[in-house]
Amino acid sequence: MSLILRASLLSTSLLAAVALAGCDSSSDPNLNQTGAQPDLPAVNETLVPPMKIATPAGWNGQVPVAPQGFTVSAFASDLSIPRQMLVLPNGDVLVAEGRGGNAPAMRPKDVIAGIIKKRGNSSGSGGNRITLLRDGDNDGTPEVRTTFIDNLNAPYGLAFVDGSLYVAAQDALLRFPYEEGQTEISAPGEEVTKLPSAINHHWTKSLTASADGTKLYVGIGSNSNIGERGMNVEEERAVVWEIDRQTGAARTIARGIRNPTALAIEPTSGALWAVVNERDELGPQLVPDYLTSVKDGAFYGWPYSYWGQNLDPRVSPQKPELVAKAIAPDYALGSHVAALGLSFAREGGFGGSFSDGAFIGEHGSWNRQDLSGYKVAFVPFQNGRPSGEPVDFLTGFLTGDGQTRGRPVGVAFDPARRILLVADDLSHTIWRVSQGPQAQAALSP
């Protein structure tokens, strides 16, 4: 058989499989998959999982939709795959731009998934840089925009402590000296510690500092969906590290946490929280992505079980001694919403209904027929814990006809300016959400 004919048959088979993947629409709208006790349906494993991603449509002069009393505007555009953001003490905004990972496809279904994901992914290779945006008069239009740090290896997580900027690239945690007001750093970063980077199926390294600033926390995702590359490549993957800021010494504080894509400190308790992307291919409504406090010494189940001690039938051999220790996360966000951003309201937030809680950027699904995510949600908190149903805070990304204008990633609440910044890596935009003159009154209980 000729090489051309072989390639043609493979292409035809893949396209047929993609079409087959589009035939499964078995989601049950009556299931409640948010909160502390989400509905978990039976496992629905298929040869080719259902796959559908919203195709890019462009904003064409429109903007996302916020609750009444809020104004949404483009804070910055023409970025190069903006991911996570950090607001510095002087109000300057840093934006990490990049794309990482180099994991090869293992199975035909991986190739199919790659085709589907590519249809809705951001264009370009990523800036591999950090951009600085300065809006000194807080009018929503930055007067200064510079490349703050260049030539980084897929930067993602950002943190600032005691005059030092910390950047979690896909292979190392770096430290840069910072002086207030500077608009660029040309010196190479000092390596605090190396981070696991072989294969990098999940390449993003989330980052935050402890409440007292002495420790840094890094989220490190798994190297596979459920261990299909072999558990030897999962050494120190699907974990959260605590790193001593001065010495670089690291210890693992949580395991079995499949892909902790964003970390943040809850302001009233000082506790560490994460949003986590759960596993695929068990059906359109398994397993819910989640928001959880990160408990020291906890095991969250991956890959052997999900949402506590529900066994994943695909993993062999099982480890019942580990499953017996698995704890359930705190709060489900819905299956396959792909939560990538987390920022807590601080110092009263926006007031009213949005005074205490977590803003969560949901990048959006690719592995279910009814699209989920593609928005920024708000989970209300009280006394340091989730206290109610999630609320849609920023929508309008989906057009209603299977297309999307953008996909939210990182979110950053700035209490000094009472704004929320949202990174949209599909349209390469940072959106700015602010309150109108009557917003406070409109939000009051």
C-alpha cells in the first residue's frame, strides 16, 4: 500500500471518528453538578468520547456581558496568548503570555482530540514574555505598555513578595528583583528551583504566595489523562508544592490533584485554594472540575478515584490503600468547564452580592456535545467557605450557534481600583470590568 493511500485512509478514519464523536449528546440537564455534593451519573465510557469545541467567531466590536451596573471594556488587545495576570502594589498589571507543552499523541483518539481542540484554540505560538500595562489614572486605557520580561519558557504563574517578582515557567520557578515603577527587566531570572517538565502533558505551572509571604505554592499538573503514559512519568505530577522562598527547598503538600491550574489565598482565612481540571473520557458529565481548599497531606484521588472514593474503572492496577485516603473536593464547578482562573474578592469586593467570594475563569469544554464553561463564574463565600450557588458574572463569550468570541483564562480582582481583569486567550484581549456610578446601590441587598 502506498504511503499516500495509507495517509488518505488514516485521514478518512479520523474524520469518521470525529463525526461519530459528534453523535453522542447524552448529557442530562436535570443533573446539578455544582456545589459540595454534585450529582455524579454512571460512567459512560465510549470508544471515542463525545467531542465538540466552540469555533472562534471574533468579537466584532462587541464585549462580554456583566451584571447590571457594570461596564466592560477592552483593557488591552493584540496580546500573544494572555494567560495569568498579577496586579503589582503600584497598580501596574503584569500579563504572562505563552504556550507550552510537548506531549506526543499516544492513541488515535488523542489525534482526534488534537484536531477538535485545534479548531477552538488560540492562534499563534505565544509570546513567551510578560507584558506590563500601566493605567495610572484608572480610566481603563493604559498609558504605558511594555515588554517587561522577554524570552521566557512558557511563563504562567506570577507572584510578588518583598520586592521580588516570581515567575513559574513550564520548567522552573524564577525570581527577578523589582523596583517600583520600573517598566522592564533585562537581567536573567534567578532559578529558585526546577519544576517537573519532562513531557509536560499539562504544562501550566500555577503560582501564589502564602499569606505571610514566606512560602510559595506551585501547582503541577499530571502528565496524562489517567496514567496511560505509565506512572513512572507521573513522579511529582498532579501535586501542589510548597517552596521556601529563601532557600528553594520544596515539599509536596497535596497529591492526586490532577491539574491545579490556578492557586489563590482566601483572604479571611489565609488558606490556600485551587481550581482543578478533572479527568476526561468517562462521559459528558464526569468528572466535575472543582474549586477546593488545598489541605496539607491530602490525597484527592487521581488517577485511581474521583470525587473522593469513586473508582475510575480504567486504571489498573488499582491502589485501594490510596483510594481509602482520598478526600472529596470542596465545591464542584461542573463537568469539563476547564477552570483556569481564580481570584478572590478582597476588601469588600464589588459590594452587595459580590463582596465575598471567588471569581473563576472557565475556559470552556471540548469533550461534551453541550458546551459548558466559556464564562467567568462567581462562587459566594462566607467565613472562608463557599456559601451558595455559583453566579454567572461575565458571559457573552458563546454566540448560541456553536461559536465563541473568546475564552476566559486568568482573572485578577484589584481591590484598590474596584475592577476585575479577565484574560481572554482566544481574542488575545484583557477585559476590564468596573462598576458604573449606580452599581453599588444596584448591588446592595
